[in-house]
Amino acid sequence: MDSTKLRFFAPCPQGLEGVLEQELHDLGVPMTTKTEGGISFLAPWATMYWVNLKSHLASRVLWEVGQAPYLSEDDVYRAAYSLPWPDWFTSSQTIKVKVSARRCPLTSLDFITLRIKDAVCDKFMAVRHKRPDVDTKHPNIKIDAFLDESTVTFYLDTSGDPLFKRGHRVLSVEAPLRENLAAGLLRLAGWTPNEVLLDPMCGSGTIPLEAALMGRKIAPGQSRSFGFERLIVHDPKRWGHLREASRIKQLATVPAAIYASDWDPAAVKIAQRIFQGAGVGIDIRLRQSDVLDLEAPAERGVIIINPPYGVRLSKPEELDHFYPKLGDWLKQRFSGWRAYIFTGDLRVPKLIGLAPSKRIPLFNGPLECRLYEFLIMSGSMRKTMAPPDSTA
């Protein structure tokens, strides 16, 4: 099976498709197709192991196990029944079926879900004389189906828990940034581990943690288990070799300094525990501080800021006063830096008093956001004329 090219689909947060495709190429996956919401790719079975282990950006890796045209719910049932489910998992394992659709003419996705579940169970009864039970909360096996206007595609989820669950987060602050989105911000910012990084509003530390993992070449999936380990076709020996091959390539330290801070002492304590649990506590220089009290830790670097917005925002008028001060702070103390602000507040460029060189649309869950890039120079990117004695 390992030499056979299989078809997989790696979903990701909307807006990260381009950087995910490049990441897959970097991981040795040349045959990719970019679609809205993810990347499909052809690869051997062992490459699926590698992508699950090493991808910072994918949300899952789904193995495409079947596809068929349909006109009715009965067509979907027959397509599901035709697949050799007992070859992939056992009747003693629990299952969950998830259905999503785009432009599907059928009226009820819930009914389609039921019909697919019935088909899987009926196939087991015909072949093994015993059917798997359903567990919608903690299933052993996750079956995905996607319907467009004329075709149904079936997948087995090889990841299990979403890949953004790295296994490090034991506690969190309100509305934390998902790990793969944080990694995506770093990729979109063009940050490399050889550049100094500062996150001055780090919350529970997701952005600096992802940067430290990248800098140390620690696979994001190194500390967790995966759905493919519960499949009959799983090759434990090959998987063990790949995991060890990744582990021995880890670096002892990060190449350049990573700085993180937050005004909230509780958030700083949580971040410290997460960093230590991930094995990168010594790699991230963490402190409690108000963002506007910080000085630039180096002459050049990258600063990424994820200020409160949307569900995290309680008082919009506070940000109306904060953003102009943030703009002044960047101008006066971070000349020569690249600054990135990730926010759902589209007023930021106007309020901050800087002209963005890039505006990248992204989604944080259902919330439409922007990643703004600001190249901090001595007055050249100002929207308004600086006073004569300005030091920015």
C-alpha cells in the first residue's frame, strides 16, 4: 500500500490555502491541487504519516476512500455500502459520520448522515455479522462525506483530533488563537527562525509557541496520537521510524530570539506552563508588561500583534483610544521592523495612522479578519505628517 499513490485532502483555515500548499511541497508532496478551504494531494501512505506529524497549517488529513455520482439519498446509501469498510476498521470500534455539502440539491444533511451510517453498519452485518456502534463524542473512527451538486466523496479521517490540537495546551485564556492559524500568520508574515520575533499581546502564547516549534524543528504532532493508528492498514513499524527520524532532527535551541509578553499576569502564567510543557520554555523570553511600555529588543525583527476583537472585545471605545497609541509606539520604537496586526476590526489602518503594505483576508473560524503588514520606516509610510521633532 505504501507505494500506491492515494488521494488525500487537507483542510485549513480559509485564507491559508496558499501557504499550506507550499508547506506540503516542502514536506515532499509535489502533486497538489488548491481548492477553497484546503489542499488535495496524491501521495503514498507513509507521506500521510509525515504530513500529519509535520504540518503546522493543516486542520486534518482526510483519506479519500470513495466517490460516486448521486441523484437521491438512496444513491448515497448505495455508494457508501459499496465500499469495503471492514477492510479498514473493525466492528468493535465506534464510528461517527460527518456530512458537509456545497450546492447539494438534497433537502436534509441529517438524513444523509443517517443513510451513510446505515450503509456502513449494513456492510458490516453482511460481511462480519456484527455492526460498529456510534459514538458522536469520542469515536474511534471518523467518517467524512462531502456532497457537491452531483457527486458524493467519502473520507476516513487519519488525524483523529484536529491537528491544531498539538497536545500542549492544558489551560487557556478566553478565545485563544488556534495553533494552525497562528502558524499561518507566521508564514504569511514571511518570518523565518533566523529573525527576531516579538508578540507583545501574546495571551496564552500560541504565536511564540508555534515560532519556537518551527525554530527548533520540533514536529507539531510529536506529542500526540492520530486517527490512522486505529486503522487496520496502519503500519506501526514505519510510523515509528518516521517519528524517530523527525525527533533526531530537532535543534537544541532556536536560531534567533523569540520575545513574548502580555499585560495579564494570569495569561503569562498559563503561557509559561504551556511553553514548559512543550519543551520550549527556555526558548521564549516571556514577561508581564503593558504593550506600550515595551522597547524594541533588537534593531530589526518581526512583530505580530493579535489585539482583542470580535468575541474577545468588550468595549470598542477602548480600542478607539488604543490603536492611535499603538501606531505611535510602533513609529517611535520599531523603525526597521516589519509589523503585522491580525484583527477583525477593519478600522485598524485608519486608527493606527500607518498605511498597510499588505492586507491579507483570513477567517478566524466564522469571523472575517485581516492580516495587515506595516513596514515601519522613518516617516515614509505615514498617513499624516509627523511633527518636526518626531523621533519615529
